[in-house]
Amino acid sequence: MNKDNLTAYEVVKEEDLTDIHSKGWLLRHKKTGARVMLIENDDENKVFNIAFRTPPKDSTGVAHILEHSVLCGSREFPLKDPFVELVKGSLNTFLNAMTYPDKTCYPVASCNDQDFQNLMHVYLDAVFYPNIYKREEIFRQEGWNYHLESKEGPLKYNGVVYNEMKGAFSSPDEVLEREIMNHLFPDTPYGCESGGDPKNIPDLSYENFLNFHRTFYHPSNSYIYLYGNMDMEEKLAFLDEHYLSGFDALDVDSQIREQGAFAACQDVTLEYPVAENEGEEDNTYLSYNMVTGNTLDSQRNMAFEVLDYALLSAPGAPLKQALLDAGIGKDIYGAYEDGILQPYFSVVAKGSNPDKKEEFVSIIRKVLTDIAENGIDKKAIEAGINYFEFRYREADFSSYPKGLMYSLDILGDWLYEEDHPFSQVQQLEVFEQLKKAVNEGYFENLIRTYLLENPHGCVLTLVPKKGLAAQREKELEEKLEAYRSSLSDAELEAMVQKTQALEAYQEAGEEPGALECIPMLKRSDIKKEAGTLKNEELSVDDSLFLYHDVCTNGIGYVDMMFKTDSIAPEQIPYLGLLKSVLGYVDTQAHTYGELFNEINASTGGISCGVEVFDRADSTEEFQALFSIRGKALYPKLGFLFKMAEEILGTSKVEDTKRLYEIIAAVKSRAQASLTGAGHSTAVLRATSYSSPMAAFQDEMAGIGYYQFIEKLEKDFDQQKDLIVQELRKLMKMILRPENFMISYTGERESLEEVKKLAAHIRQGLNTEPVEKSEKKLICTRKNEGFKTSGQVQFVAQTGNFKKKGLEYTGALDILKVILSYDYLWMNLRVKGGAYGCMSGFKRNGESYLVSYRDPHLKRTLEVYQGVVDYIRNFQADERDMTKYIIGTISGKDVPKTPQMKGSVSKTAYFCGVTEEMLQKERNQILNASVEDIRALADIVKAVLDAEQICVVGSESKVEGASDILMEVKSLINC
């Protein structure tokens, strides 16, 4: 880039960003003062992000509602939902928007130059010239509205963000996180809920909503970011000529000011709702939270990440262990919350009681004082530093573009200090500084200064209360009814008409030709070839060695796998437990704390898991493999295998004290994940009614597994000997030479060494005779409703079309896009107020429809019934079909990290998927017609005809659907 050509900008800074092999530029737009960052490199996955500082003054969620609303049409793209049109018809690798406590971000990414330009254009138009000033319906749809269908009918609140936040406020873990921040920074924007508190969202007026946009969505308050391999001068010219130059500079007061330190640590107690069947005992959250300066000291920030690892996150970490040993909570964890102006460090005891608070604080202070005075475990600190350095160097963010993740990290500094914008991508020097600081008392001083002698903190206790959800629901109903009763007939009629007008707006099609304004690629822009698979079938002493030849920059990814075909159905939950036990108990040579630190000091980590693969050609067959995975630089692969062998061969599962700690933590985290990802929970459970594979997964990681763990934790003293016996039995049955397989991803130079190491592992496996089980899982349709203390629902309906003799086709991937962003989107999200809606169709026939954070239940099931007629009567011109096809392909052509390339190839191998199949399905997508989509109606009918339903949701809604559900029960019982 020639900076002499940047006449509209001044260059503030340029730096070589050697850590990430890039050149960095910081510019300022001369006319408006807009801040612009460029990161030039050879990454084809280009990223654009425009962010604004958006500090809230209250908890009405105005920043969050605005984030949704600006994407509902703009000056040059006057559609009702250009965001959805982009999702349907773009080759994007990322497309979304996010609200944070003090900023709002609009990032996009694509590998296609024209597509990238189109995405930039639509997003810039959305933020600077949204249709929110022309259509109040956008605010009412995305934020909140009064919903009244008749003068006599019940008055309700509705709105996408309103329902989303009802779901977010249903999770006690999320409530705790939110309340901690609010109470640490009461006089700053962090004292408000930027996402919106459901009880405050209806206080937001349309005019205040517009004023927030007028104030903060201006170039003078913007942070613009471009990353990757592109013509930067061209992009900068487009930004200036098409958008920035149309504005004058504005003095926007969006500065985030620091909270003054407290005179003394605060003590706060709050309540959260639990369902009637949940116990109040052992259900309290205790938290100790300390502000740790501000975010501008990169070394201190990373040091606290390392301290979180060394004190709390690593198994056997001293603070965690002391609290567990004292019985303070069932699960102890920590968090270092950065990305805000004043980061803070938290210690949380979950599954505790209010009367343990004083002891909780006392133990924390005693342990930290002892460490500050006598020195921290240097091995733990070194392991923590290596752990974070390995991940920083690896830069593997799974399917998320690297440039996107760098952008979000960078904003954590750039937003508050413009002089050092690149520090988040210049961390290697920080790691070197920390390695030296280990022996200089640096970490002990941080503990003393910020965690012991610091008055700026709070001890926050979150106490469960039965009936609180019902009480709040009743209060809301009474409030709305009182308001409805206060209105005159004329006012009521006006409200009914306003409800109908919003529905009419939502149902109305786009203006003729309006869709033409969305820039779109052509079918010819899509590559015709499906991706290749990297599978080489080798062998080690008669065991499969599946090799994936991928450039990994010197990192080897190892997956040692063991077939589990021989276990009985009743052993499946113990398999789920085994993956949480191995690597987290003592071995012959190490305590579990030492083991974890040894591993992380020299590798990228080792973990156990269970992978389950369906067969593309069967509705019944599947393969479940217990695996121990690890990653390390090539010179450390020998060490990685040695530690894996130690875990597999010498783990002491007889330590029942440790087993109880693991089981209690598993239960705690399962509670949060089952309700937080209620859509996945419901889909898996409903699918398990007829699918042996799903039944296996549910027993090993779903509701069935949670029920098993809940019982184990409750009756542990009576069950502990049996648990040890079952785990030992399982290890003998599984960890055998005849069950052993290995999958390895790395460059060929490392292959022979890994084969030798694998052979050595195989030789040490158990060869004692064992009895194999022939019993199979029995599947039964139950159609369950699981009650929670939440205020929203997750409604799943599933079935298998192959069982009705129908075949899979690539066109089903297109149908998923059509349903998720047309029919389901319109009926569940736009009209119904649900936050999300999804569908899926697998090669083995298993399929689902599901809603996410949904205010409805029965209505949603009625919407599902309408899918078949919608497909039979599906209409689309050539432009629309092309759009759907491009949107479908974008999900398939996401760039893959080296680890992902190996993983995708391995999955294809075990599922029986070949390159020929992938190419056939891609051809079916690329050549699909309207008739091909209509032909899928029978497939969806077969799915719905199975009548497999599972709902996870509020007590009142689930109980109110007992007439259509076969079983109604509580999700959590103790």
C-alpha cells in the first residue's frame, strides 16, 4: 500500500506485526476522525468490522435492540431484512453482529473479493443509513411491543430481543456474571445491562431508541477494521467516497470512564428462580470478585489469565482444591473477565449454601495470603504460560476466521487507548516477560495487590428461590392486565389495530424489484469441485492408522481411539463419566494436579472424549469411539504419547474423594449446558426416541446422562464402590489392542515417529479375556416436556425419512437454508418473537426442526405442520434459487484450520462418506431447481409423521401442553 495515495486519511502508525506475519496500519479519516485499522497479509479469508462505542445509561437494552434493528433495511437496501437475504445468498465465512457492555460490532468475512465488497457495502449502509427512522415497526418487532389480539384478550409483551433476554436471564450462570459486573462498576456503563433486562426493556421509547443511533452511530465514533489479502487502497477509497465523506466531524462523548475504587469490598445478596422440583439446598452461588486495574497493561492481563489457570482452572489448583476440601461448593471455578476497561478476577463456588459465605471468603484469603508470602507453584505458572502461548501461536479458532478473532481482541485495547492498538497481536514478547517474571515475585505481588489488599471488589451471593419465576410471571400478568383495564375502548381498539398492523407489516412481501438491490454473485462464481479428503489407510500391528497429510506448521494432532462395541447399554453412562475422569485423577507417577501441569508445560494439551459416527448408508448402525487426544510440536510428540500411556495405564480411579469432586462438577456444568443449549438438548432427546445412535449419545452426554449423574451425586456414598468397579470394568473392556485405532494429522516428516509411538502404546494395552455384551439399546417414543425455571421454550420435532424409504439428496442442504431463513424465520422469529429457529437433515435420514428461546410452544408445533404445504407450493425465480444455492455452498466452503482438515477427513472415513459422494451432493446443490425443492415435501412429511416431540421450557408452558405431550417432568430434580 502506498500511503501517498491516501489523501482522505492520515497515517497515525505503521508497524510490522511479526507475531501474525502481517503489516499493521492505523489511520484517521481527516474529515470525520473515523479510526481505521488495516492488517495486511496473505490470508484470503478477508475480514471487515465496523464497531462503535455504545455505552448504555440504563438497562433498556437500547444498544442490543439497535444492533438487531439497523440490519432491517437501509437507504440503498430498503428491504425488510437485508441481513437474511445476505445469509441466504452470500459466500460469507462469517456474518453477524454483536453487542458488548460498551461497544457494538458489525463484522463480516469472505474469501471471495466481490462477495466481501458486497458485504461491506450492505453493512456500512445499514449502520449509517438504517430504515429505523422510517419504520417504527422495526423497533417494535426487534425490541418490544404490546401484543393484543382482541380487546378482551390477554395483553402481552413480545419482541425478538425481549424474548432473547428472557432466555438469557433464565440462566443463573449468566445472571451471576451480569450481576457481578453491574455491582463492581455501578457508576459506569458496566453498571447497566447492555443486552437489556426484560423488566426494563419495555421502558425504552421509540424516540430514545432513535436518539441513541443519532448519538453513537457516526463515523467520528467508529472503529473500522480491514484484515487480509485485498486492495486496501481501493477499500479505503470506497469507504471515504461512499460513506465517510458524507459526514462532518462530530464531538461524540462516548468515553468509557473508570469506576472509582470502593472504600471497602461490597457484600451483595440476590435471588434467582429455581423450578418447584429443584432443591434450594446446595444451590447457592458464592463469588469473590476483584477489579484488577485497567486493560491497558498487556503483561498484567496475560498474567491474570495464567493465575486463573494456576489457582483455579487446573485440576488440583490450590485455591480450587482448598474450597473443595472444605465442602464449600460442588463446583469451583474462576474467570478473568477482560475485554472491558477494568478487567476483574472472579472465584465462584457453585452448589453451595448462604451460610458458607464467611468460610468461603476466609479460605480464599488464607490460601492467597499463604501463596503471596511463601511463593506460588512455579511449575503451575510455567504450565499456564505455555498453555496460553501454544494457543496464541497455533491461532486455531475452529470455523471462526482468524482476522475476526484478532479484531475482537484488538478492540479490547483500541477502544480505550488509541496509542497502542496492536498489543493484542504482539503477545510473544509478553510471554517472554512472564517467563522471566516467574522468579521475580511478580505473580505473588499481583495476588497481594489486587486479590488481597484491594478494596475494589464484591462478594456476591446468588440464592435460589422456589416459586420466584411463577411470582414474576404473575406480577407481569397483573401489571399488563392492570394497564389493559386502564385503557378506554378506543385505546384498546387502537392497540389491537397496532398489533394487526405490525403483523401485516411482517407478512407483507417486499416491494416489486426490491430484492434486486442486494448485490449477489452468480452460480458461475461458485467453484464446482467438492473439497478433498485427506485419508490414508495405514496400519500399526494390525490396528488402523488413519493418516491425514496436512501442513500444520510443526504441530502434530493425535487421536488414539478405542471401539466400544462390546459394552452393554447400562454401561454407556459410565463411558460418559470415564471421559471426565481419565486425565483428572492421580496416576502412578503424578498427582492429578502435577499431571495436568506436566502436560500443559510441554504440549498443547491432552483430553479424553467419546466420538459417535453415524453411517451414511444405515438408519441403525453407528460407531462410538472412546478417544484420548493431544497436540504437540513434533519434538514433544514422544512426551505426549508417554503421558497418554500413563493416563490410560495407571490412572487411579479408586480415589472416591476425587471421583465425587468430578461427578459434582460434571453435574453442575451439565445443568448449565442442558438449559443454555436447550435446542440441542431437545433435538437429541427427541431423536433418541427412534435412533440407536441418538439414544447412545443421550445416555452418554444428554438428558439421560444428566439423570444418571444427578443420581450418582445424590447417592454417592452408597454407589461409590460400584462406580469404581464399573469404571475399571469399562477400561478393561475398551482399552485393548483389538479396539485400538489412531488418527494422526501432521506433515509426513513426523509420520514414522508417530507410527512407532502408536505401536508402543498398543503393546501396553490390556489383553485379559473379557465378556462382551450383545445387548442393544431399546428406543421408545416418549414425547417429553422438561420443565425448567426458565421463561422461554426450546421446541423440537424430529424423525427419520429414510425409514420411510426416501433417499438423501444434496438439495436438503438448500432446504435447510430456505426453512431457517424464510418459512421458520418468518413464522417463529419475525411473527412469533423466538430468538432462533433451525432445521437439519442428515445422510442417515435423521432430521429435525427446532426453535430457540421461543415464547411459544403449541403455536410453534403448528408452524412445523405448515412446512409440508410450504414446500409443496414453494416458489422461486432463477435469482432466488441462485441465492439459496450460494448461501448453501458458503456453509460448506468455510476455510479449515489444519486440525479441522484432519477431523473432517476422519469423520468422513468413519461415516462412510467418500469424495464421490461429496461431489454428487455438490452437483445436486449447484443444479437444483424449484421442482427439486418441492420434491422434498415428502421427506419433511415423513419426519413430521414420526411425531417425535421434545420440549425444554418454562413450567407453565410445559404443563399447559400436557394434552399433547406424553410425559411432563422436571429437567433438574436436585
